[in-house]
Amino acid sequence: MTKTAMTIPDSFKWLNRAQAIGSMMDNLFKMIAVIYVSKVLGFSLAKTLATATILFVAPFILCSNLGGALTDRFSKSSLIRVLKGVELAIILLTYPALLSHSAWPVFGVLTLLTVQSAFFGPVKRGIIPEIVPAAGVSEANGRMAASSYLGIILGMALPSLLVGRMGIGFLTVITGALAVSAYGLYCACRIPDTPAVGRPMKVSFRIFSDAYRAIAATAPKPMLLKAVWGCVAFSVFAALFQQALVLYVREYAGYTVEEAGFSFLFAAAGIMIGSYLCGRWSKRRTEFGCIPSGGAVMAVSLLAVALTETRWLVDAELVLLGIGGGLFLVPVSAYLQTESDAARRGELLGAVECASFTGMIGAALLILLGIDVLGLSSRTLLLGTAGFAVLVAVWAVVTLPEQTARFFVSRLIRSLYAVKVEGIENIPEEGGALLAMNHTAFSDAPLAISLTSRAVRFVMSREIYENWRWCRPFFKLNRAIQIHSTDSAKALIASINNARQAIKEGNLLAICPEGELTRTGRIEAFKHGFEKMVKGTGAPIIPIYIGNLWGSIFSFAHGEPGLRFPRHLFRRPVVIRIGRPMPATSTAEEVRDAVLQLSFARYGKGCALI
């Protein structure tokens, strides 16, 4: 069974399709409303866009809290079916709205559809932890975000293509949309039943005070509160960026009015890619290292956009910016779902949506202030938005320094090696454990780090710690425990106690019991020091075999390890086999035998390329 099959059940695909169709319907009808009202009825394009945008945003501010309360009160799967049925009914209203040849019925249908989306948002996110195992929540969020932005892209592009370019009538397009929405309802009916949390629903119209109360309730969990503000910050950035971008590409990159509006599609495509990548890189846990990395990519990309006037280069930079956005948003959303109180999850998600869309309104006002009052240029506005992105990226790095370093090392090592893993499920998802592995090359340690999204601390040679000064910042972030055979008895006892305490605190602690790199390519005798480290902790020992590193430039196969021209011009294939947990009372000989057995095992069906 592959990793994906273990963590993402087939039932999730029905939820993912239903919500992607919802995203497509929202944006498709918004574009139809804009085209119909401006082109057919002859209204001003600027006023039509402004009206459509307000009607598209306001319901999320007004209704998200109530949607969250409903999510916590009733069965989420039942709510999804009801809301998808409501979506279908609203689309049916489009026929008389278009035949009325009046703007207000069209805008009325758009408002109803957006209200439906405001109720749908908390429930589609809140149900994920109920139908997807905890190990797959982050990957599920990656897939959902990718599918959502695919729906957004299709919804924004299809009306212009079908109506504007191909000359297909509005009613014909709506008929096609109705069929797609009906399939979305079918997908919703295939989602397995989920029990109602049963929390009493408090209907309140104190929108902002209720949202503040729900967010303030996360204060005892500082990381959860930071995730909330991370979501809000991303929404504010997206609103600032989208509005400043439309002005900039018209003024500096030679876009027409229509092309400027669609420039966001490149960023949306990037978000789809970034969300997919983050889902793939999240191995059984939320990959927090994606957050600061994504923030940095967004900041650098937007700075590049603000200094570029070549159209194709701007488009490429927008895709890169979107990739950073996907990397940033997916783990933040996954953390909100997994760490929030299940009985109040919908309330929190609704409050986050309310705060996010309120922030988007504030961003629009800031852009208006910058242009009409301060007289700022579009380039200055874009540079200011990039500055905001830099602050968010720095905040993320400062908040998650260890995760940032681990993610960087993990991605670097995966670019050098094609790693296939067997037995990844044997690494516990929580709690302390000792990872005992053979030591063939200096790349053993970063390969072990890349196995899991959990932090892996290392017991390492004091000599390497002191001599490899260029790596010392990472060693400190890793909180590596130093030890050496020449240490005094007092120093050895202190190192062993530190290692034992790390395991008791619930950390994954990795060690190479051979004590040094093999000079022959064989697995040498294991030293007994790790037995004392794990003694009395009750934590399991996980035997790990890393194969095919003998012969790499970081091994002794061709002399002293070091930088030289590699014999493998492309990614070197490496196999890692993870054995079943062994009791803390296991001896060095027993653990070595387990690693040897793993080295003899054939490449099994449970292997996954990661």
C-alpha cells in the first residue's frame, strides 16, 4: 500500500470534487454577471466590477460566523448535501434573472450564490479531519486548495472564452453550469455520513464581536493563534496584491483592461501548483517548513514583478508567486483544522473567514487611499505590498526557525538523491523514539531528517560539531546532542542524560550506533551507549537501514569523503528501510541484527518514492 492510499481515503475525492465545482460556480457566475451587465445592459465596466466585488465579499463577512455555528451543530456531510442542493436551486434562478434584462436580478442571484459559499466554507474545511486520518490532513488540504484554484481558473476563464470568443449564448452556458452543479450534488451524496458534534447553535448577529471571541479563545494555544493570523495575513496580502497588480500591469507591462483582470489567473495557477507540492511534501504530518519558505518565495517574486515590465516575465513571476502562496497557505489551514477544538472547529473557521474578508475590504481601502489621496503610483503600491510580504516571511522564519532549516535540508537532499522508503509507517507520529541507523556516508543524517515532517534531533560527534563551523548554525537549530569517545566520564553521563531527557520529552532522536563512518561499506559493530539513552523511557527503538550510499562522494569508498565530481551525474538512487519498533530493552547486538536484516530484505511493495 502506498503512502497516499494509507493517508487519503477514497471518500475524500467526492468532497474534493464537490467543493472544486462550488469554487468554479462562484467565479463563473461572477464573470457572467460582469459580462452580461456591462456588455449587454451597457453599464460601466468599472462600476459593474466594483458592485460584483462587493456582493462577492460582503456575504463572507456577514454569514461566515453563522455558517461556523451550523457546522458545529449539525452533521457536516448532511450540511454539504443541503448546501449543494441550494447551489443547484440558485443556478436555476439564473434563467429568469437573465431573461429579465435587468441588472438587479442578476446581482441578486450572485449574492445568493455567494451567501451559499459563505455557509459552505467552514463546513468543507471542518469535515476534513472527520473523513481523513490525521496523517493525511495536510496532504488533503493541499489537494483541496489545488482543486479549488483549478475551479477558480476555470470559472474565471470559461465565460470569456465561451461567450466572448466563441459566441455561445448566456443561457447555454448556464445550462452547462447547471449540469456540472448537478454532478457536484451527486459527489456530495457520495461523501460518507459524519456524526453531528451536537454543540448548541447560538444565532447571533454581532458579527465582529463573535469573530473576535472565537479567535481570542485560541489564546491558550499560541501556535493556533498564530495560524489564525497567518490566514488573515495571507488574505490581506492577496487583496493588496490583486488590486495593485491590475493597475501595475496596465501601466507598465502594456496589458489591456481585460488582460489586466485575468493576470491573476497566472498567480492562481501557481497557487494550484504550490498547494499540490505542499500536499506531496507533507509526510503524514503538517509540513511547517513550507510556511516560511512560501512566504519568502512570495516576497521575492512580488519584488521581481514590481521591477519587471516584460509581459512574459511578469506572467512567469506571477506563477512563482502563486507557488509560494500555495506553500504558505496549505499548512496553515491544515493546522487550524487539526489543532482546533472539534466541538468549536466550525466557529473558529467561520471567524477566520470573517476576519480574512474584513481584512480584504481594509486592503481595498488602503489601495484607494494610496491612489486617490496620497497619489502613489501602482509600482509604489506593489513595492509596498512586497514589503508587507517580506514582514510576513520574516515573522514566519522567526516563529519557525527549526522547521525552516529542516525543510531546506530536506528539499536539498531530495534534489541530490532519488529516495525510496519502505516502512515509513513504523516511525511514530507522536511521542519519543530512538532512530538507530547504519552510518555509511555523511549524508545519512540529512536523509533521516527528510523521512518525516517531525523534528529529528541528533546525537553527533563533538569533533564534527566543533570542526564543521559552517554547519554549526543548523546543528544549534537541530539542538544536536554532542558526544565523543574521548569525553570524560562526567561529560559522557551528561550527554546520555540529555539524550534520555530528549526522548522523554517526546522527541525523535537519531543516532548512528557504529560511532563513525564505515571504512569498508559493511555495517560495523554497534556501540552500547544508546542502550543507556533509551533505558527507562519506554520509548521504542526504530531500526533503519540506508542503502546504496557506499560509493557516494560523502563515503570512504574512494578515499576521504569530500566534494569531488560524482559518479552519478543525476540523482543517486537510495533505498531506506524502516523496521518495526523494538522495545527499549533491546541490546546493541539485537538492534544491529535488525538493521542487517533490513539490508538483506528485498525491495517490497510497501515502498514509496518520496
